[in-house]
Amino acid sequence: MPDPALCTEADIRKLVHQFYARVRADARLGPIFDAHIDDWPAHLQRLCDFWSSILRGSGRFTGAPMPKHIALPDLDAALFEHWLQLFHATTAEQANQAMARQADAAAQRIAQSLWLGYQSSRRGGKPDGAQRQAMLAPLQLPATMKAAP
């Protein structure tokens, strides 16, 4: 649940900038992101707005990430898992671990939602319950990344 007291905007900016520096340097994810993002400073600001809305409830982000992700060719579950691993490595380095835990839980939900939407778009429609479970199954996260009950 978003909480303005969870973290500062500076905490979010640090998290976002460190994470996407890691993504850009990554051999697997860097080329994908660099091929689709023309203005990194503007994109990073938009991502800060996104995470501020998710973590602090600022409401600064408007938009729909799903269509942009659905348009990307040749994504697979391993790329989503790798994105989550890099995200978790970045949150583990943050001084504000309460924020890190919330960010990790949100990132897991976001990755699963994007992966489900991506797979659904490739199958030409909404999956039924069994298909949905099968699509989510490949996103197996390390125990340290799973949200606490």
C-alpha cells in the first residue's frame, strides 16, 4: 500500500537511477532498453514518477505501461526473471530497506502482470484460469525476492 512516509523522493530517485544504470550495463537487457528508449533522462524521470506513485501514492504517473511492453518483440520469461534479479540486487543495496521490501513486492507484481499481458497478446486474447497459471509459472523468483505474507 502506498505510504508517503515510506520513503523520500530522493530515495526513489536513487533506486531508479541505480537500477537503470545496472540495466543499461547488462548484456541481456541493455540492448533491449537502448533500442527502444531515445531520451534516457526523460524516461528516468517518468520512471521516478511511476515508482513515486507506487510507493508513496503521489499520483504523479499517468499512463499505461502494458501497450509499450506488448509491442516489444521476442521477450521471454527468462528476461523478466533477469529484470527482477537486477531489481532485487539494487533494492538490496538501498539504505531504506522498508522501501526496498515494498519495491520488491511491487516489482514482482508488475513483472507478472506485464508477462501475463505479453503472453496473452501473443495468444490473441484473454487466457482462462489454467492458461493464466501456466503463463505465470515460468516466473520463479528466488525466496529472497518473494513478498512476505
